[in-house]
Amino acid sequence: MKKKILFVEDDYGDRFVPKRKLEKEDFEVVVAETVEDAIDLAEKKNPNLILLDIRLPQRKGMKGKMDMEGGYKVAEALKDRKIPIIFTSVYEDEEDIRRGMDLGAIDFYIKPFSTKALVERIREILQ
């Protein structure tokens, strides 16, 4: 059975290569583009891991209106589910990294990141 990754990323360009690489490596990838969809899909699809951007639109129709803490809201809402989370961000702010880790993140990747390294890390976490 394929391991399922919930990839929460609103930017098609930021998710295209990693999604394709994960699928090529035999992961099932479910995509969410908003805070609302991420929480809904996590509950419906029961992913093995969540790859989660920090800045996301709250809900559909809000493209361009970013919730600067959307990823944190997703992590907080799903905290009791104990799903491993890897945060991603274009920002290297230490406070962002610390906050993500305080919410239970397993790792934090700064964009752009090595897709190969990400896949290896996901495999390590899911073993």
C-alpha cells in the first residue's frame, strides 16, 4: 500500500516538481491549497505525513489574500491526530522555524529545497 502525503501548497510552481518526484517514488500525493481544504482532506484522507507551507489562503476564493499563519492553524487543528508534519517556507526566520517545531513539526525546509533530500527525509520519517 502506498504511503499518502498531504501536500499543502497554494503555489503550483512550488509544488509541481516535489509532487511529481514523490509520485515517481511511489507515494500517493493529495494536494490542498487552503487552510480549510488541508484540514478537511487530512480528516478524510488520513495521510501518513503532511508537507505544509506556512503562508496559505484561508479558503477557496481568497487567492492572493494570504493568511500569514495558515500553516500553523492547520498544524494546531490537527495536533491531536499525531500526523508527522514537515513545514516549508520561503522565509528563514528563526521564529517561524521555532514555532513550527513547537507545534510538533518533524522538520522545516526553506524554499527552494532539494527535492531529493526531501524525499529521502520523508522515507526516513515513514519507516
